[in-house]
Amino acid sequence: MSETSLAQGDTSVPIVVTIRIEKEYSVKLPRNLFRFETERGEYNIKTDSVIQKWYDIEVDLKNTSREPISIWLMNCSWEDNFTVNNNYVSIRGTNCDRNFPELEQFKPNESKIYKTTLAKSVKFENPCDNCIYGPQVETTKLGLIVIDDVYKPKLKPFLGYDLAMEDKSVWKIVWSNSLFLLNKAESSSY
């Protein structure tokens, strides 16, 4: 079974993922937070600090079915059940003391809102020596990773969940709407 990507209008998984920016801002971070990338030659950071663009977003998950559904999410780091469609944005995630997979239930037509922060890579402002970035993926989308039957879940918490999350061939991905986070210099359409 191969990884399946679903468009917003696909009805095999009755979920719509909608994202929207609540706040956009820049954060000054110490250079040592990027030590691993700098040592590998991915970034060339010449100052003691780096400015990174952050986006506080809302993620709205809506059951579009007339029946109740359930999807697996980590109870704290729910962001683990999402993927990003490009390599220049990451989900900041949550610090968790107690974190485990659980079935999140949605009544018919019910929406639930989750909040998180996206971080834009500093690679554009701090390119490695002799790096030339070609065209970039123009949009940022989040993909909800669905790993089980939403009507009659069969997986067991922990082992069944963990195995399904490690096996990308069983994933169904429901993509969100697009956000445009590149500036003119970074975008390939300008």
C-alpha cells in the first residue's frame, strides 16, 4: 500500500484541514541553536544571533461526515500527526511531560481548533558557502496524517500507533489550504 495524498475535496477521509495565520513576527535566537546545521555546512551564520520568522497559526479540523469519526493524535504533541509540504517551514511543537496517542473523536460536522507555531528556515538569510537555492515550493500546507479507519479504528495505542506512524506506506494525508510565506526574493514565480 502506498502513501495516499488526498485533496481537500476527497471524500474517502471526511476531514477538512484549514489553517490560518493569527500572528506573524520575528524572533532573535542565539547562533548556538543552529550549531548542528552550521557544523554540517548547511548554514553560514556569521553573527552571534539569528532572526527567524515565526507564524502563530490555528489548525481547524472538521468532520464533514454525517457520522462520528475518530483520528489518532498525540494528546500533547498533536503536531506529530502532521507533516509540512516543503523544507523551509517546520512546526515548532509542544514541550510535553506526559504524552501518548489517543483517539480524538469528532461528532458529525464538528470542528476542533488547535494552535501551534510555524518557524521559517533561516537558510535564505544564512546560505552555506556557494549555495544557490533554486525554485522553492511556493506554498506551505500542513498534512494531517491519518493512520487508521476513521469510522472503525483498529489500532491499539502505543505499539499499533507507533508502528503505523513509522510505516509511511499506510498513511493517508489530508492537506490543508495553502499559506504563502515566501517573499519575492525566495519565491520562484517572481
